[in-house]
Amino acid sequence: MNVAIVKYNAGNIYSVVNALKRLGVDPLLTDDTEQLQKADYVLFPGQGEARGAMEYLQARRLDEVIRSLRQPVLGICVGQQLLCKHSEEGNVDCIGIFDAEVKRFSPTRHEDKVPCMGWNCLDVKDDELMKGLGEEPYVYFVHSYYVPVCADTIATADYIQPYSAAMHRDNFYACQFHPEKSGKVGEQILRNFLDIKQK
């Protein structure tokens, strides 16, 4: 199995590498167009700021490469947000796979802290990425921006309001949470992704 991780100026990539190694997969960390296009699966993780990430991707035409991929692709955290059409973070146009606008959390109560940080339960739809997670799947989040619930939403979480915790359109999948930091539930999601058949 040939698994590639998009290498760009976003943090948290090595925790994804280590999570895949625990599953017996030795991924290739690369920003090489040819390597990404020929991979069986591509992961697009990240922590960081949307505008800076998009500028880096565009300077290397990695946004075009990601948009062109036909194998299963999994965006994680900022990776999910960058797969949307626009982000309020830096007021920047993004890759545009998901027809959604990334918004900043607006606290309505004193106890609503931003960033949202910690464990939260998923409400999942029937989707191949979300199989076998049990009745109350808890996963780990760290984020100040979110994707509203939309047609591509396959799991929601509730913090200040319900939002898209996971998304799916065509061969593109995405998680706002960190599966690599989410214990057995996150491990199952990564296994599910690597079991998705090529279309």
C-alpha cells in the first residue's frame, strides 16, 4: 500500500506519520507532484493558519495537485478547512472541494472558550469513513474555526453550535478532529480510510 502525506508548512504531520506506522503503514511525506499523484491514498493533515498555509500551497502549485487527485484523500484539522472554498481565517480562498465557508467560533457564554480544545462526541451518518465507531465515539479537537453543517457533512459535533466534524464528497474525506490523537476511535477511522476502495 502506497500512502503519501502532503508535506507543507503545517504542524502536526509527524503525529499522523506515527499513527499510520502503528497501523503497519510506512507513509511517504512529500510535496512532490508525481509522488502524490501515484499514491494509493493521500493524507492532508495540518495545524496552523489558513492564509499562510494557502500561500505556501499556491506557491508550489500543491493546491492544484490536491484538487486533481482521484484516489482517496483525507484532510485533517486545518486540512479539512483548506478543502473548503473560503476561510474567515485570513479571509482567504481555499482549495474548493467542499462548497462551504469556514467560520470563526463566536462565544455566546462566558464558559465558551476559543479555541475549542478537548474531547467531544460525534453524531455520525452512514458513511464508509465512520463505520464501527460504537455508540458514543469521542474524538479529540483543537480549533478556533469550524465548517458549518452542510450537504457534505458525515459527522457533527456540538460546541457553541453544531458543526461539521467530518465531511465526504467524491474521493475527498475530511475530519476537523485529530484521528491520530483520538485513541481507538481515531485508529478505526484511519483503518476505515485505508480500506476505502479506489473508485
